[in-house]
Amino acid sequence: QVQLVESGGGLVQPGGSLRLSCAASGTIFSIYDMGWYRQAPGKQRELVATITGGGRTNYYADSVKGRFTISRDNAKKTVYLQMNSLKPEDTAVYYCNENSRRFAWGQGTQVTVSS
């Protein structure tokens, strides 16, 4: 059974940066395309960025283009999300999952952007 554990969230001022991590266990991680998702209060969960199993990035939401970077380390079974120039509207719980959302969701990591 695959487990996903997100970490790295926190409270940051507008314009600040955070690096999120998502560690996977129980699977051959490198064969899966992975994505970061986020869910703000009262809103549906949305896809933020995706990366192929081989490490090619192939999608960023328009709202994060140029500010967020997704990457992965298959040896560590971990996918990352570097978030720069954070805005209050980036406030959400951030999750990772395979692109078709086939794995059980982790607990997510809270990102709060506020002055």
C-alpha cells in the first residue's frame, strides 16, 4: 500500500518562499507521474503542477507559472515543490498524488501566506 507524507508547509509573508516535500513509500516510485495539488478553504482541490516519472515537468497551473518549480528525486522517492514569490491566494493545504490520483491522499501540509 502506497503512503504519501507531505511536509514543509508553514506561515510565510507575501513574497517569501517555501519548499514542500512529499515522500512516498510502498511502491516503485519512478514509474509514476506525480503531481502537487492544493485545496483552499471552501474550494475544490486543484492541480498545481505535474512531473513525469523521468523528471520532465509537463504542467503548471497558470496561477503559479514562473513562481513554482516541481522536481523529484526517485532514489529518495520524493517529489518537491519549490514555491517562490508567494501570494496570499496561495494559502491552502498542499497534497501530492499520482497524476490520476490513484493513491490514497496523505494528510497534506498547510501553507499560509499572510503578513
